[in-house]
Amino acid sequence: MDFRFSDDHQALLHTVREFCDRHVKPAAAQIDREARFPRELVDQMAQLGLMGIEVPAELGGAELDSVAYVLAMEEISAACASTGVIMSVNNSLVCDPLRKFGTAEQRATWLPPLATGDKLGCFMLSEPEAGSDAAAQRTLAVRDGDEYVINGVKNWITNGPQADVGVLLCMTDPGLGHRGITAFVVDMHAPGVTRAPKDDKLGIRGSHSCQIQFDDHRVPATQRLGDEGAGFKVAMATLDGGRIGIAAQALGIGRAAFEFARDYALERKTFGKRIIDHQAIAFMLADMDVELDAARLLTLRAASLKAAGQRHSRESAMAKLMAAEVANKVAKNAIQVLGGNGYVTEYPVERYYRDAKITEIYEGTSEIQRIVIAAALSRP
Ligand code: CAA
């Protein structure tokens, strides 16, 4: 096992850290306060190749691997978790399935604008009645000549208010259950697509999500992603990759909280000494350090398997479960270390606490990750 990063990975880390210090970190509190979509940061990330990290260079991407994606996601999310998830959806839930399941024509049409920032993507699986139970799709696609006609409602769609392109999952044959689900690539500006106002959220407030309604929306059959009935597997395989991104986002949030608490504990004095010299605080910080590293190793393992083209459902689920739970614990304890200062918006720690929560929910709740891990136990 080699724990060193390649020259490409180190160069990427250097570039992303510099970008975060200069542009992302200083903007994060205001993005959160105003629930503002950070368009200028998305454009800058695209210029750095961060919107299509694993997309081949000939299609406009950075042609790096999943480990590079994890490194970049952790850095961006440590600076601003909202900006992190905007990038993550575009990379792992839109570019990735196009790369993996798209026809040559679909790849050539959609990947260059997605990777270069001309277009932004969203992933439409969840519905009001189909969140954790992703196979319970009600949105219907009915074949009509060379097109499909789509009707239904999608919920909590991250990047939904801004997206130009969407990967859409819906039923083509409700009688077949999950084997009746089909994936499509859709133009979000075409007739029959209506976006509701953005959701008002606890955290990641700069990343907008909304409900999206399809009314007789027509999609050419050439924009079907994979075979009819293969959509559930497209969605699950896509989420195997996406969960690595959310694990990295959680790591970023947790690390930011840990570093802030550690620096604070080195300065703040009570009872005549630095609070880090009180064992109650020192042990909290030690646990944060260990647990973040453990989550990071799980995340990098999942990314390495993905980069090697091996199945990584279990490992992605483990990484996301661990990283999300650690991020939440670390952010909660970071507030405790800061005491009253942790609870006020003058310090960023309450934002980390609010931002961390979503990592236990989207791309599969922690309970769903346990289902995926447990299912692997009984697979030969
Ligand atoms: N890769 C490929 N195929 C897979 C797979 C995977 N990872 N996981 C399951 N499958 C296949 C199975 O092999 C099975 O195939 P057969 O038809 O050949 O038998 C089929 O899919 C059905 O599998 P299950 O019986 O396990 O399916 P299930 O209905 O019990 O559901 C589940 C499994 C894991 C609970 C799934 O429903 C799930 O992941 N739910 C959570 C949904 C989720 O994560 N949503 C996130 C929305 S996106 C989002 O959050 C984005 C954002 O905002 C940032």
C-alpha cells in the first residue's frame, strides 16, 4: 500500500488550496448568510478543471482520477461546503454517468460544456414519495415514435434552480418495479420543465435545490442513457461514485471544524492555562484527529478502487457513512470547544455544524449506507 500522492495529485492540491485561500474561504460566510449561489466560484472552478475532473481531456476535462476528485472535494468543502456540493453533483452525478453509460454522441454533446462550465448539471432521482426507496419512481416516460413523453415530479434536486442539463430517472414500465426504470439526459430549458422556488435549508445554503415538474416534456429517444429498464443500475452505480464525493465533502467540513477548534484551543485560556492543556478539551481534539484520518483513509480506499475500475459499492457506503458521522460529531464538539463563541455566527463553527447535517442525508442516508454495507455481507 502506497500512502503517497502522485505529482499530479500534489500539484492539484497546491492549486486548489491556493484557490480556496484566495477566493472560496473569504466568500463562504456571506454565501451562507445570503443563501447565494456562488456563480463566480463555479466559473473559476471550471477554469481550473474542477467541474470535469475525471472527464477525458479531449472532451474538455482535466482527465484526472477519483483520488484527485476526493482531494479537490475535501479542499473546496473545507472552505465552503455549498460550493463543494455544486461541484460534486456536476462531476459525479452528471459527468460520471455520461462518461460511463453515454453513447459517443451523448458524450460529445454534453461532456464538453459540463466540464468547461458552459453548462451545469443536476441529477433527478428523488421524488416526493421516492427518497430512500429510490425504486418507487412515479415519474413516467411513455414512448411516442422517436421520443419519450415525460410527466411527474422530482424533489430536492441539488443544482435544480440553475441546471442546464439533467440526468433523469423515471419509469418506462411500472409493472416491472426497479427493472422498469430508465435513465435519460434532458435539456432543462426545453418546454415542459418547470422549477419551483428554491428550498429554504438548514445548511449548505449557497447550494440551491428545488422541486422540478415535468409536464408532457419530450425527450428524443437518442437521449436515453443506457437501455430501457437499466436505469436503476445506472442510478445505483452513479451513487456508488457520488457517495465518495459526499464522503470527501464531509471530510472537508469536519476538517475545517477541527482545525478551527484546535487553533482556538491553542489560544483561549481558562483557569490560568490554554484550554488545550485541559485534558477534557485535548481528548476531544485527539478523537477528532483520529476519526477524521480514519474516514479519510476509507474515502481514499473507495476512490482508489473506483480509479482501478473495481466495484466499490460497499467501500463507498462505508466511506460516506463514516465521514458523515465523523463530520457531525466533530462539528458538534467544535462548538463545545468554543463554548459561547461556537454558538454565534461571528465564528464559522455553527455553519460547519449546519452544513455537516446534510451529509448524513443526501446520496443515501446513513441508514441506507448500512443497508448497502449489510447487503455486501451476504454477497458471495
Ligand atoms: N450497482 C449496480 N447495480 C446495483 C447496485 C449498484 N451499486 N445496487 C443495486 N444494484 C442492482 C441489484 O443488483 C439489483 O439487480 P437485479 O435487478 O439484477 O436483481 C437491483 O439493482 C435492485 O437492487 P436492490 O434489490 O438492492 O434494490 P432496493 O430497491 O432494495 O434498493 C437501496 C436498494 C440501496 C436501498 C437503494 O434504493 C438506494 O440506494 N436508496 C437511496 C437512494 C439515494 O441514495 N438517493 C440519493 C438521491 S441523489 C442526491 O441525494 C443528490 C444530491 O442531492 C446531492
